[in-house]
Amino acid sequence: MHDDYPETLYSLAWHSASYSPGGSTLPIPEYSSRASYYGVGGIPHTQWQGVEETVGGYPNGNWTPMYNSFVPIYNTYIVDALGYDVLLYGGVVNTTVNYTAEITRNDNSSGGSINVTVFAWEDHIEGYWSGASLNGETRFAVRDQLAAETFTINSVGESETITGSFELLANWAQENVGITVIAQQSSDKLVVGVTQSGLDGLVIDSDEDGVLNH
């Protein structure tokens, strides 16, 4: 589905120790808290737009037959206008990634409390997946949960900003690493704003004057 909808389908993959390649660093401490956030009770689990879930799959890690089940779910949510515009910019200095995410309410939202979370991910990770007994690739695997904030934005045009940094580890392929920012309604977890970028696509404000580099 990523190949078919590269501009509109954003996903993040979370991995438990039981279903990850041996010796990998894909399972991370935030896995448990994110699973609890969504009430994950079975693996594999997918969560669409924060509010619709599927549980279960086909034997041996075969996701191909699930395609026809996932496309109608995708089509359900892609027609909705999101209520928050999310701008992400930053840059890489040596092995340090600096980022700023700006979340602005537009006139598609009624406002209120939102949870904003920032994730670092790595795409195209190859390995032997013991839980499925096969060699395969994972897409957009969460490497770190960078930030989580709750904001109340009541006025159209009002913004909140999250700024932070993280270190690229030696076993990450920098060209495959990126950042996703998700804004969700606190009341029901509905995704109301999102953006995603690979590190090479980040726009830099190198002099920190609030004006992005050309």
C-alpha cells in the first residue's frame, strides 16, 4: 500500500521482542505504552486514523491477502479534511538531528485538547522474522518516541510548537531515517493532523530566525 499511496498513507510499525529479528534493536521501551494507548490485545494489530483497528493476519507473515481488507479502511478516512496543519522542519549536524514541529488549527477543526506525538523511524529494514519464520522487510519501523505533548487549541490560526533533537545510532541507515508527527484528539484518539519526512527532506532554519532556508 505504501507503493500505491506514497503521498497520503503514513504508517508506523511497532515491534515486540517476540516477533523481531534476533538481536535487533527494534523493540523499544515505548512499545508497551503505545500498545496500552490503543488497547492492543493481539498481534498483528493495525490502527487506522487512531480509531479503527484490525487484529490478526495470515500464516507465515503473509500480508498480501490483507490488501483488499485494508484498502476500504484507507478509503474511509482519506476523504476527511484534517483539522490541524502540521509543519515539520529541521536538519542533521554530524549525527544529531534537530527538529521543530508546528501544529496550527485550521477551520476544519472545532478545537479542543489534542495529543501530539513525534516519532523517529527507519524504513526498509531487512531481517529474519522468527515469529513468521521468514526473511522479509519492514517499513517505517519506530526507532524512538521523541516527544509527547498535550495542547488545547481553541482558535483558528492558533499554533503550538515542539522542538527537540535526537542522535542517529550507528546501526541506523541515515538515508532511511525520518520523522512523523501525529496530532490526535484527546477525547477519542482520532488523528486530526499528521506530517512525515525523511531526514533528507527536512527544511532547515539554520539561523533560527523563524524564516526557513530556501
